[in-house]
Amino acid sequence: MTDPTPQDTPTPAKRGVPLTELTAWLDTYLRTADFKDWSNNGLQVEGNSVVTRVAASVDTSERSIEDAIASGANLMIVHHGLFWNKPLMVTGPHRRRLQAALDAGLSIYASHLPLDAHPEVGNNAMMAFALSLQNARPAFGIGQMGELPYELTLQDFAERVQKLTGEICLVHGGGGGTGVHRLGIVSGSGAEYITQAAELGLDTLLTGEPEHKHFHDAFELGINVVYAGHYETETFGVRALAARLEEQFGLPWQFLHLPTGL
Ligand SMILES: [Zn+2]
């Protein structure tokens, strides 16, 4: 007689991790309570009580929720969550997002500013590390500043960033031919920090999304600005956090790449 049942060897991932244990760890690790933020950070949607698989996404949308469920995840960690300090009627797309998540038992944990600013897995710390920024230190509230190991032309620097993100950068050479050495980094929407970057004596600011009202600042203050995309500059944190969760709890994870082009 043969036994067709395969040997079942339980792994940490199969047993899973209680959601309460995971969210408590995330709240502490990210120092969620220490940030004043217009995002309601933390566990926004409570799904299954046990987590066996994680999805990481920059945004929460019907599409990212669908993809997370299809990947078999029961926890999705996001940078941009569903709740932003303002009560929302549970209608239209908001209802569909919530219903899909709840029907599938998918929890959603959001971390906005805490995940921009985090010294180990933050969007800005991860970009600083990827660009080999020396003497990297916090700046602009959530960002980083430091020096590249050697000066690059603005074009070469933009190409390095493009290799990192896989997307074309928008380059404003306000420095008038100055290369890139003293660099500031602000993930997401950081054009408002151009003035502060110039005051700090930086030659270049790397940020995500341009704003028309700040176009002239760079040229009048003589500083380069490289816009690498709001989405693209914020993929670093959720990926690093998911990898950190795997290290801590043995949970498999998947990054949901759903670029906005913005
Ligand atoms: Zn953002």
C-alpha cells in the first residue's frame, strides 16, 4: 500500500503569525505613534486573525487590493492607505475597496510619514543607501542629506537614479552646470523643500513629484532638482519593510508594482 499524502512539514509561514502580534511589532518598529500625520497610520482594515503571506504596495486601490488577494496575501502593507484624517462615506470606490478586502480577509496596514522617515527601511534612508550617500543624516523632517563619494555630472546622476527606479527622471538644471555632490533626498512630493535645500548649501535635491509653483525656485536659487516620480521614490520603503517582516517572522511576501507614472 502506498500513501499518496505528501509529508506535511509545517513552516513558520504555514503556521502564520497572529495579526495582533504583527501590528504591535510594526507600530513599535515604525514608531507609528510618534508622528503627526494626515494619514491614519497603523492597521486600517482588520482581516484574518492570522497572517501567512504579505503583499507590499505603494498605493491602496481596487487594483492593488485585487492583486494582493490574488497573490494569496492576508496582509497588505501600504504607504498610501485608505484613510486620511477625514471621515469618508462607505460608497463608490471606497466601498468596493473595503468590501473586497474584508470579503477576502485581507488586512491593510498603512505607514506614511513613519515609513518616509524610518532610519532603516524608510524611503529616504533606502535611497541614500542605494546611492552610497556618505555621512547620510536626517533633513527636511522626513528626508536625508549627505555627500556622494565623488561628484557626478547632473546627467550621470540622473542616469544612476533612472537605473535604480527603472523610470525616466525629470531634470531641472538650476545649478547651471554644477555637478552633484552635496545631495538632499525627499521622497514623494518634495518640491516645497527646494528653498531649504539651497539654504543648506546642497547642490542638488532629489525628490518625487514636481509642483508648478516651485518651478522657478530651482533656477533662481541655483540648485539642481531631479524629479524621479512620486510613485518610484516611494517603492523603496514598503519593499524594505516587507523584507524586514520576512526576516523577523519568516513570512513570504510580494511587491505589487503598480506604477502611476507620476
Ligand atoms: Zn507619497
